[in-house]
Amino acid sequence: MDTFESLVRAEFTPKTTYLNTASNGLLPARAVAALHEAALLRAEGRPLTPLHEDVEACRAAYARLAGVPVARVALGASVAAHTGLIAASLPAGAEVLTAEDDFTSVLNPFHVRGDLKVRAVPLERIAESVRPGTALVAVSAAQSADGRIADLPALREAARAHGARTYVDFSQAAGWLPTDAGAHDFSAAVSFKWLLGPHGAAFLVVPEDFGGLAPILAGWVAGEEPWDSCYGPVAELARSARRFDLTPALFSYAGLRRSLELIEELGVAEIGAHALALADRFRAGLAALGREPLPAPGSAIVSVPGLGSRQGELAAAGVQVSDRSGNLRAAFHLYNTPADVDRLLDVLSG
């Protein structure tokens, strides 16, 4: 029987000490093979039916990971596009509560509307800052810059108490942190970070009643019968969240299907435990070096003030991390090992 370790080592062959999943996850071998086969289908003129099957398999797999019925899952290309759809549904003057310095894709579509009241507060105060008149609370489950985890249960209760809806971006959480998307009105996630997929695919979870969203981007794929919806106005929109789909990047879903299969095979709980153990090992090593990371307990992302300038030096030494506002950001996933952590600490101590 395959173990966690043997499955991972069979799928990943990094040529660097790769600690940058918060920017891009590595592709497993099975996804690379699927991408190659998808390209051959196009190159050789064969039917693309398998690629459309991949799209629906990804929708179903994400629904399982997110803990929601598949009918609540729409497919698109980016979190920003999903946020824009939600922003477009709000009435003029509606208040949107956000976390300070959250990732731009979660925020900017609300700002560019120009007629919404967008209010930003520190992440730690977001639940207590929901008030009568707040229409929507939009926040990342895990902050991109420093890995801080939002108190989503508290936020959900505060929103319900005041009649506000919630919108959560799980991009930096889905794949290592259990994702209870069903507890929120709207949520989104990209595929190319912890879900280990190619760029070009993103998921949107909507309420069963669609939460007042208008399918303003609906094309033929949003029809209840897509292949009968290619010409003229769509006669009947899909009766599920598929009415919010964008035309899928077929190659992306071909690879992503196999990546999601691997995550389900290994289990989010086991992946998360592995990543958190490595993050804690790094935190302990930093303490030995007299360095203190930004507080982000229980996160697979560790951000260290004052070390971002060493990103170039680390890259030259074969260690891939990020520089975020002067902070060194390391992100740990299933393919990382204790040796990776020790290598990063060794270069930092030099």
C-alpha cells in the first residue's frame, strides 16, 4: 500500500528547495502527463470530449473538498472575476467590510464600483466590526502576505446576527486547511497554489438560491443545455451554479483533475498536519537565529520581518521563497521535507 511519503516522492521532482507554494504550487507528475495528453488531443485533431469530462470531474472534486453540493460550484478563471460578479450584485451604497491589506483580488472589484461603502479593519477585529447595515464581509481565509488565519466561525456568527452575507477567499487555504465553504454565502479559490493545478482555473461557491447574483458573464456554457445554447440568447440558464461558469480553459482542468485526485488520495488533514509541522520547525529554527516571524499560529505560511531583501540571495542558493513588503515569506506543502526547512535556515544563518 502506498504511503504518504511514497506517493509524494513519486509525483514531485523539484530541482530547487521550493518553499513558495503561496505564489505557485508545483505540478504533480500525473498532472504534467495529463497536460501533455490534452495538448496531443488538440495537435492530432482528436475529439475533445475527455477534456470536457475533466471540467465536470474538477467541479465534483472541489465540491467534495469544500463540503458543498456540486450544484453550488461555478467555474471561472480568477478570484478577481468572481469578486467582480459579487460586487456587481450589490446595491449602490451597500457597505462591504474587508480586512486591511487583504489580497487585491478580494478587494478591488468593490472599490472600482465607486458607489459602495468599503470599510477596512484589522483582520483580528473583522468579526467585531460587523454592524447593522453591513451588507457583505469579504476576507481571505488565510492572508497571502503573512499567513494569518481568519476566525471564520466568529465572522459567520457576527454576520448572521446583523443580516450580512459572507464571502471568503480560500486560495491560500484550500488543499491544506479544511474548507467549510457551506458555512458561507460565497467563497472562491484559485487552482494554482495549494490545489497544485495549472493557472487558468478558479472555483466559486454560491448559495443554493444564488444569493442575488446575476449571471452577467453568461455565455453558451451557462445554458442548461450548453450545446443547444451556442447561437442567440441562452434560452434557459443552468439550474445550478453552472449558470455563472466562464468558458473553461480545457487544458487547465485536464491537469487540475489529476492534482485534485492526489489531494483527495492523501487527505487534506494529513497534508495540513505535514505542512504545519514543517512551518513550526521553521519557526523554532528562526528563534534559534534570534528572529521572530509575524504571528500566524496554525498557518502553513511563515513571514519574517526584515529578511525579504535576502530573497535574491536565497534564490541564487537554490531556495525559492518570496519577498512580500520586505518580509521573507516561506510556504510549506506536501512535497516539502525537514531537509528543505534546514536548508533555508542554513542559508539564512550564513
